[in-house]
Amino acid sequence: MKFDYDAYEACFNTGDDEELVQRFFCDDIVFTGGARAYSGKEELLAFLAWAHDGVREVMRPQLVLQNGDDLFAEVDMDFHATRERPEFPFGHLFPGDMVTVKFFVTYRLRDGKVKELKAMTWAPEKDVTKLPRLGGHPSQIAALRSYLAAFSNADCARFPRFYANDVVLRLNDKIPPLVGPDAIAGFYEAMFRKVRENLTVHSIEATDEAIRIDATARFTAIENAPDFVLGALRKGDCIDNRVFVDYTLKEGLIATIGVVRQGEMIFHRSAEIAVGS
């Protein structure tokens, strides 16, 4: 029976491990990779939950061969971090980091599902292909989420890596356009000393030319910020504001950023937060 590897890839790249395992693996699946060995769906799901905790894994098959119930695949795997993973097998990752690893995988099938999977890898980044950093591919959308995590983590060394050299950020009429990665990083580095911005994403629309996100931006004062551009804040105060953020892309990097605020800003004073917590 021909195994639908395209469907397997599409499901894998949604990040829904439960759906992947239920649809494509036998109940008695045996997975081995290096020193790791797992038997049954529960052990496999537990491993995937650990491996994908704060790391989005996206597969890009380079070669797929099937002979009866035996299937071989050479796959370039992209790993995008949205939280720090010091113990990650392919290196210490921080939000905003990405690493690509070449996998060689054999699958043994039974009744159209995988009953045995063996995987080996090369060293991270050895002889792998690369996509442009951002765009419409699932890996590029995962990279966008990694970028947003680095931004929300106030990591001014990492999030500018996603910018073109001549990137332009337009925030509002009160702030002149910011041109270049250094200008944008410098602006936020100063802001982050007193106010952190965290983005909760509701939806993403992405092509190879442009991206739009619908998100809620939460601004939290970690110090008193009487001159904050959206309104004076005391330590512990928050502002929530729905935003649309539009990005244009150039060779997979962000070329322009435009922010449109939606609706009224909602202020949460520190005393109110303490009472409601």
C-alpha cells in the first residue's frame, strides 16, 4: 500500500502531534533515534511533547523512496524556538533562534501506517538546504512566531536578525519612522528598560511578499514610566490594545512594518491587578 507522505508531511507541519500519531502510526509503533527508544503511541507522544515544548519542528523532505512496506526519507528539519531550551539536543536555543538538521529516516509500514521508525542525523547545519527566513511556508510562519517570541522576550540582539538592512518601522504620528535594524533595536531597548511589550497572536496571514498579524499587544511597566507614549504608567500597570501589524518582505526579511491600532486601549492599574489576582 502506497504511503501518502505528502499528507504525512502536511500533518506533521501543523504541529498537532496527537493528530499525527493517531493518523499515521500503529498502536505498537517502535521509534529509535540515537540512544533513544520508544514503544507505543503513548511513549512516542510523550517524547514529542518534550521535544516540541517551546520549539516548533517543521520538515522539508529532500528525497522520499518507497519499496513495498519500506520507506526512506532524507529530510531537512527546521527547529524554531519560542522559549529558552538549554537542554535541546541540537544546541542551547533562545526565543528567536533557528537550527536546521538533516535527518535520514527509515519507516516500516503495516496496513498503511508506520510500525517502525528509525532516525539518524548529521551535525546541525551540515549540508542542509535553507528557505528565506520569512514567507508563506509552514517553516517560515514558525520563524515568524519565533521572531515575535524574541520581541516579547525583549531580546534586542535576536529579533533584529529578521530585518532587512533598510527596514522601516512606522508606529504612529508621534514617533518618526525608524530606519534600519539598529534604530529599531535602539528604540525598543530604551523602551524595554521600563515597559515590556508582549504580543498575543490571534491570526497570521502570510505570503512570500507580505505578512499580516492580528494580535493583542500588552504593555507592562516594570518601572514607573510617566512619559510612556501611550500614557503614563506606574510599575505594575498594563495597557492592552488590539493591533494589526503589516510586514512587507524582501528576500525573506522584513522590509517595512506598519502598525494599526484597533479600538480603545484598556488600562489595568497595578492595584486592580493585585485585587483580581
